[in-house]
Amino acid sequence: MNSLEEKLNSLVKQAVKALYDIDAADAQIQLQKTRPEFEGNITLVVFPFVKMARKAPAQVAAEIGDWLTANGEGLIARFNAVQGFLNLVIDDVFWVKQLEAIDADAHYGKGERRKANGEQPLMMVEYSSPNTNKPLHLGHVRNNLLGYSIAKIQEANGWKVVKTNIVNDRGIHICKSMLAWLKFGNGETPESSGKKGDHLIGDYYVRFDKEYKAQIAELMAKGMDEETAKREAPLMLEAQEMLRKWEANDPEVRGLWAKMNEWVYAGFDETYQRMGVSFDKIYYESNTYLEGKSEVEKGLASGQFYRREDGSVWADLTKDGLDEKLLLRSDGTSVYMTQDIGTAKLRFQDYPIDKMVYVVGNEQEYHFKVLSILLDRLGFPFGKELVHFSYGMVELPNGKMKSREGTVVDADDLMDKMVEDAKEISKDKVNTLQGITEDEANEIARKVGLGALKYFILKVDPRKNMLFNPAESIDFNGNTGPFIQYTYARIQSVLRKAESLESLKTIETLRSLDSKELGLIQRLCEYPNTVRSAGDDFSPALICNYAYALACDFNSFYHDLSILNEPDAAKRALRLLLAKNVAKVLKSSMELLGIEMPERM
């Protein structure tokens, strides 16, 4: 479907060539939406042609307007010129044809992308990146929802996308949970406790911190300073020794680690499935850190890195405007940077990646600057090309979350609450639906509750910190997921009541549109550009804003104009077709956000 902009671009080039013998470049043709105080659908900025035409801006605008009206094959109904701005009113017949073209396009809004060799480019999007010492929390929810939505949006823009996850399944934090379970667990398992595995292990991470703080206090009471007490606390020394044994492949430590991680993985899978996110490939730090250590050793041998007297290995980044970065500790154990080097190497061995995107919070901006530099130094051509999609933190009205203190908002608990709130709020609405079963009502509540959560998080500019308020998110009015879902369900109800869509042939007799009808068609025409912009900016918020605007436009249209009771057959057919395609685009846009749409509410 050729867009209005493409048609006008071609016509304007013809106009300025015929009028002023100007061979206009695409960059000179500036089209924008007409400001609301002027009549028109789209405005041409004529200033780029004024100097060459040697005429006043208003005269150039009027002359181009006259030419387009006479030679535009009925596209331009009329125009008005305001100084150097030509406001064009597009003929209603064009908009009707656009609606019919949207209806005929089963993949409306989706784009294609090909490399010079004709192949589809591949983008890998990494998100989630959990630690196996605790369950997923609210921060992980924003990460997962952003990562999954970005992947869906990039697929809609023609990329082949591989969704990936790196599980941080080794290191001192994991050893803390393992040690606490050994000391205080009495053999407790998910089966014996009735807890999800990730929740069970998270409890022992909190228990470690509690006991560790008690030991620090005890040592300080004996006269030791705080920093020394933190280093010398018996629990911390034992955890560090457990990490050394793990890296030395101690069979007992490795066996315990494998058993406890399996509990966590089962819990993660359950949470991911419920959240509606998925991965095409999962990497594990335990399998990638040795690759990273190997690359660091190579860099050390080639002079890229250096070893300090204590045996630790460092990279000097001062010439890059940064500082020095630890790569291997003095005891030979690795750090996150080491793991990320190894993971990047393996990923580019596994896939022909054209763009690598890391969805990680903005507190890690320094980390990814360093990673890019180190990969480049190590000779990996993709080092400079990696993209850190940096997003802001999510907080609650009562402040920040701290995992080790057990003050996080658990992802499972949050989803439970959202569904329960949706069930309570929609109880009266659902009860008015005829023939609905309890299971169907529960399914509606699930879609609405999770839709509210996802939309509230994704509608915020991802680069900003946000405050999550569950009560605001579940509202059926305003800029919320339930409002858009309810609009979709309302349209489905209208379409069910219409025994069948009116014959489209009746629309051919329609020569004029109501302003509400025109506004809806114009909004539908904006969808492909919105998807493209959301892909360019890595911003699900643009999709949210669009879906909300479209839902508002439809509800205004629905309030002012009759659909099923419209006596004019052509208008009735047009309005049903409009309703059908608003629903189609609402569903398509919400799918890009990972949000399901209930057919009834």
C-alpha cells in the first residue's frame, strides 16, 4: 500500500519541476501533519523552494497548491496557503480506498528488511539475566516486558530476532544461598515446603544476609572496624571458600549447586510462562565464564591487560577516558565482565548476528561502555557495534527494593495481586455477560490484570525511572491497558451483533466522510510509521501512545455516530469496516506489547 506521503512526495517533485524547473531531493520535501487550527490533513513546507522560485513564500504555496489540485488525479480536494505552508485537504474518496487497503492487508503495519545479499538481518536481544539466588522481582518484570516487546517490535520491522537470556548461575551470591541452605535448611526442598524453588532459595539468600549482619555486629562489638568485620566474618569467608571449591570443580559443591539451581530454573520457567515472555536461546554463566577467562589470558599475553602484584588482572582504560577495570580477582576467580566477554564470543559463534542488543538497566551503562572497548581490544569486530538498551529503574510508592533484605516485590506475588484486583473490579461487568462460565470470567481477569501490569510499565518512556502504582494501572478509564482492552471488546460486541459485514460495494457510493470517520482512518494510516519509529527508537511506549490515541478516537466516534442503527447502507458498511479494522490494529499493537485481548469484558 503506497502511503499518502509517498504519493505526495512524487506529486510535489513533479509540481516544482513543472513550475520552477527544480529537481527536488527527498530531503527538500517536508510533509507534516496539519496543525489543528487550520483546515487540512497534511502540510507541505515550501520554504526549500522559495529561493530557487524567486517568489514570495505565500505565492509559491498557492502555485504548488493549484498545480496539485489540477494534476493530482483527484487526490487534493482543496488547499489553503499560510505564508510558506501549504495545507492540503485530501479527498474523502482517497481515505475510503486507504481503509479498504488496510482491511485487505493481513499483515498491516509489518515491514520487510533485507541485507545487500538479500538475506534477512539478524538481531539478538538479551533480557532478563536473573541470578539463581533469588526469585524474579518487579525490576525483572520491567526488564522482561521491555525485552520481549522490543523483540516483537523489531520482528514487525523485518528483523529476524533471537531472544536470549544469560542466567547468572555462579558466583559469590549463589554461594551465599547455598551456604545458608546447608547451615540452616535441614534438608528443606520445594516439595517438602510447598514453595516454588526460586522462592525457597531466595529465602536462604535473605537468611544469609541476616546471619552475616549479626556476625559483623558481634565482631565490631569486640573492637573490630566495620570494613574488617565485613571481610573477616566467618560466613563470608566460608562463602568465598565455597566459590573457590566450585571453580575447582569440587564434586560435593558442584552437586549441591546443580540440585539447587534446578529448583530455581523450574520456578523461573513457571514465572516466565505466566508473564508471557519466552527465549529462543538460554546461556549460562557457568558455561561462558571459562571462555571469558581464556580471552582475558590471551589479552594478558598480548599486552592488552596487566597483572598486579596480588595476582589480579586489570585493563587500563584511562586512555579511553575511563578508569582501570578488574577482570580476574587475585585468587583467579572471574567477575561479571569476564563472563560477558565469553558470552559475547559464544553468541557470535552460534549466530550470524548483525546487531546485538543488551536490555539492561541504566546503572550498568559504565559496564557496557567497558565491555564494548574490551571486545574491540580483543579483536572482536562486533565490539563497537553492540547496543546497550539502557532503561530506568522501577520503584514503588514506598521506595526502592533490596533483595538481600527481603524487601523486594516478588513478580509472582505482583501478578497474583493484579489478577485478583482485575477480578474484583470487573466482577460487576463480567456478571452482566450472558452465559459466561466461572472459568471464562477467571480467564478474562487474567488477561485484564496482566494487561494492566504490562501496559502501565511499557507506556512510560523506557529511559526514565518510573513509579509503579498497581491501583492506577487497573483503571478501566484513562491511559491504561484495561481501557484499550475494553475498547477492543466493545468493538467485538458490535461486530457480533452485525450478522455479517455489509457488502463493501455499497461503500463505493460514499463520496463524503464525517470528521470522526476521517479522523479514525487517518489514525489507522499512522500505524506503520508508528511501528517503524518504535523500532528505530527501541520504544514500546510509542506503541502504547498510539494504541491509546486510537482507542480514544474510536470511543469518540462510537459516542457520536450510530453504527448498527445507521439507516444509510453505505455509511453503515463503512462504519462496520472501520470498527473491524480499529479492532485489528488495536490487537496488532497490543501483541507487540505482549498483551492479550479479551473478546468479551
